[in-house]
Amino acid sequence: MRERDRHHLPDHDHRRLGRELALFGTDPLMGAGLPYWLPDGEVLRHTLEEYVREAERVAGYRHVHSPVLGKRELYEISGHWEHYRDDMFPPMRLGAEEVVLRPSLCPHHALVYRSRARSYRELPLRIAELGAMYRSEPSGVLGGLTRVRAVHLNDAHVFCAPGQAAAEARAALGLIRRAHADLGVRAARYRLSLPGTGGKYVADPELWRRSTALLREALDGLPYEAVEGEAAFYGPKIDVQIADAAGRESTLSTVQIDFHQPERFGLRYTGPDGAGHRPVMVHRSVIGSVERAVAHLIEAHGGAFPAWLAPVQLVVLPVAEAQADRAYALVRQAVARGLRAEVAAPDRGSLGARVRAARRAPYQAVIGAREAEGGDLVDVRLRDGRRPGRVSGDALLRRITDRVRARGPELWASP
Ligand SMILES: [Zn+2]
């Protein structure tokens, strides 16, 4: 983006706030569409990743890790080479082989599934990975975190019997709903994305009929709208649409049902009858790509993130130099409890200016001469304007720790 254009961005635009809050940046030498993350941005990323891994673990997913490169042949088998090549980076020649930056994680997970014989007793087998994939977006559309060439996707594939697929898709929608609530993301609607016309899609009417019927079953009782031309090349999907402040819709989370790749990779499991059967792949993403998720969160919250996500959760403000030691001691205690805290020291300006500068932090603790006289007291101010008043530093840290663990929007619930 040109410097001149940046000044015309709306206040909540994630590119503007990303710069103002020092979350991420780009450099022409790293390349367009390849943002780097600064420490406060990395906190957001990492906290999101930890959140989603924990949610997946308790939902029965196992995590794997697979490489960002694969042989061209792998994507010929998956169908990406035929249907998705325009969005892929060109292959790199390596001796007699050609390797490709992966355009998706699905083929790798199909190989993980295929790495040994599977029994129906293991199904549904849920394999998750938060991994990098690459898209050769044209340079004209690149900007901020929403259109990037390196995407870090919260992805998972559930390998299951056809009779389990609708329930797995439904359970994935439940995971998505919970994540949206914890993140303060407002879902706009469910969209059932069907294929359109043209050669972009795998030509197999029976496959589309079966997978669409299963997704409709997963959506049963929920309001949704079917739209043509938005499916993946190998199957239909449910897009959980979210809306930004201006009402523009975009997709973070998706659930897809795929009969195509199990067929192409010859996936099998042994059924109760002792014979070989073909599993179904349910592809799902709870928060989508980390880049898009962070872009949306920045804009949705105007940089004032829920306490559990905030890069700085507590700012301690000594009124004068005399209280600085106490302020640093409180920050050390907060850090030791796993909280993210910092001191806004008097050399950074008047108390009013420092309070304003720290306005996006969920908690502020002011320490003046009166608080210092009272032993361990601090004067607490919340981001939403409430002033709970004087409490002990220890009580404040306990309260914040509880709120961070609860992941709710409420900053000061009764203990
Ligand atoms: Zn997939």
C-alpha cells in the first residue's frame, strides 16, 4: 500500500490499527503479501493458536505436523493441479523432481491417514494442524492481512464412515459457534456453498448430490442460504459468514464434505464386516487463517481486545517517580502469574496522557502517594470506563487471572 493511501483508511481498518498498535508490518524486500509479526501481534497469533489447539484437543482431535512442500505428483493426485493450479506457486525443480509450495493441507493429511491400515473402530479419526500454505495471489490485490501469499490455516480433517459425516460436520459447527462467542465475533449467517458452472469443479454429479445432502443434514434446524459458485473444487461447504462494522461479509470458518480425495488417494478402512470401505473426509476450520482471524478481530474490537487476547492486559501507572518501584514490583508479580503487564512510567508524560495512551488495555492500576501509604493498594480503572476503586495488588491480579481464564467479555464480574 502506498503511504498516501494509508491516511485515507477508516479508523478501524486493520492496516491502520496494525501499524498504530505495532502488531505487524511488511517490507518490500520480504515481498508483498508476506507480512511479519511484531511482538504484540505475535501474542495475538500465539494466544489464538493455543486457544484453538486446546478446543480441538478436548473435542477429540490429534495434532500432526507436515511439511509446506510436496511433490507436484501429490497435487496431481489430489486434483489441485488440475483444478487449482492458477492459485498455486510455480513448481521448483529439484534434480529430476518438481516440488510445490502446498496450496492446502488436505493431501498431506490423506497420506497421514494412509500411513497404516485403519479399522472402523478408529473412526472418526480427527487430524488437526495449524500449518502454512501458499497462494499465488496477484500483487494488485495484496494488502494487510486479508489477502496474503502465505496463509497459516487452522485446519483439520475428520476421516469417518459416511454415516458419521453429518454428525461430525454438525459438531464442527458447534466448535465454531463457541469460538466465535469467546472471540467476540458476530456470525452473520450460514451459507451452503454449492458448485457453479464451468470446469473449476470435479465433474461427478453423484458425489455432489451425496455430499450436499450430508451438509443439509448437518444444517438441519439452522437458518441458511444456498449459494452457487462458492464450493471448493472437490465438494460443497458450509461457510459461517461474519460481518464487519460496515456490514461487509466474509468467511472465516468452513466445514466441507469430500468424497473426492478419499477416492483419489485410495483411502480405506476395515469395516465390522472385515471388508475394505471408503471413508469420507470432513474438512473444517474453526477460526480460518490466523491472518484473516487477526484482521477481523482488530477491526471488530477496534484494537481493544478481550482481556484473554489483549497483548497487554494490565498497565500499571505510578503517579510519580516515588511509586515507580512499587509499580515494577506489581508488574513482576503479574508476569509471574502468566499475565501480560507493563509499567507506564512518569517519564512518558502526565498521568492523563499515560491513561489515554493505555486506553486499549483492559485494566489500568494507578499507584499514587495515597495508595502507597495504604501498603499494597492500587486504584483500578477498567477500559469500559468503570472505576472499581482501591483494591490490593494481589486481589487485582487474582481477579484479572480469573477473568482471563473465563475468556468472557466481562472485565470485573463479582468474585
Ligand atoms: Zn482440507
